[in-house]
Amino acid sequence: MAIDKGTIFGAGLALLLATGAIAASASAQTGTAAAPKKGPATHPADTDKDGRVSKAEAQAAERRAFTALDTNKDGRITLAERQATAQAARQANIDKQFAALDTDKNGQISKAEFTAVASRGARPITAMGPMDGNSDQAITQAEWDAFSAQAFDKMDTNKDGFITQQERVAAIQAARAAAAAAAAKKK
């Protein structure tokens, strides 16, 4: 099963957002427009909570994400590591949702039943995609960095070196639209 660039970009974007791969830089350092209000709308990785993301901070966060995914610390992310990480994330989500649904804690929702429902539609990772620049079924730090820089540049639509909340939302919407179009094309 092949994964197209639109699907990978969406997955990469989701990974960026889920792993806190984007951090912010203070607007005072750049002399650009005033920062938006701080609050719950800022991204969790927005360390100074100014609602903007500098490329340098995003790269540092991406390095942390790569290190977390490279579980055997050999400088490469293999298909097995991606699959194991995805499975662990799915299991953590299942456990959290089960606990939330079993509000009276009486065990009326069996975990087996819940897992069957929560796992519907989960897509297995079967290929490394365009992040694997040399198609060797492993992602090196250099390949990860190049893909991350490309994703940052694509999200930074006004090319000011920062990703705002509006740019993040637009990128998520574009990734969802691309994934929907790819799914519709397969039908």
C-alpha cells in the first residue's frame, strides 16, 4: 500500500502537532507585529505562549520528536519503530477514553468492547513514505530534518519565519482536505 504526499503531509502535520514539535519565539525579538493574546488557544509547544512559532524552535522540537521515535537510538527511525510508537499511542488513547466513558467506574463498559469500537478506522502504517528520501525503509535524522523543514515552510504561508495559530489551522484544514480527496480518488 502506497502513501501519497498529501496523506504523509497530513500525518506529518499531525505528528508535528501531537508531539509538540512547534515552539514559539517572542515577537519582541523580531520586531514584528504584536503577539496574540496568551491563553488556551496557544499550542502546547508554544513555550512563550505568544501564539507564534519560529523555525529554529520548531527544528529543536522536531529533534526531540525524532529522538523519541528512534527508540533504539541508532539514528534511524525504522518501520517497526513507527508501528510500535503508533500502537503505543493508540493504546494510550484507548485507555484514556475508556476511563472517561466508565464514569461511574463500575466496569459496565468492557475494555474489549470499547477497544473494538475505538479501533475502527485505524490505518496501519505500512510504508515510510516521502520522509524516507532514499527509500531504504528507515528515516535518518537528516531525512527527518529535511522533511520537517519542508513542512514548516509549507505551513509558514506568509514566510515570516513563524507559524501562527491561523496558519496551523489552515494547514490542518488543507491536510484534511487532501486526505479526503485522496480517499475519494481511491473509491
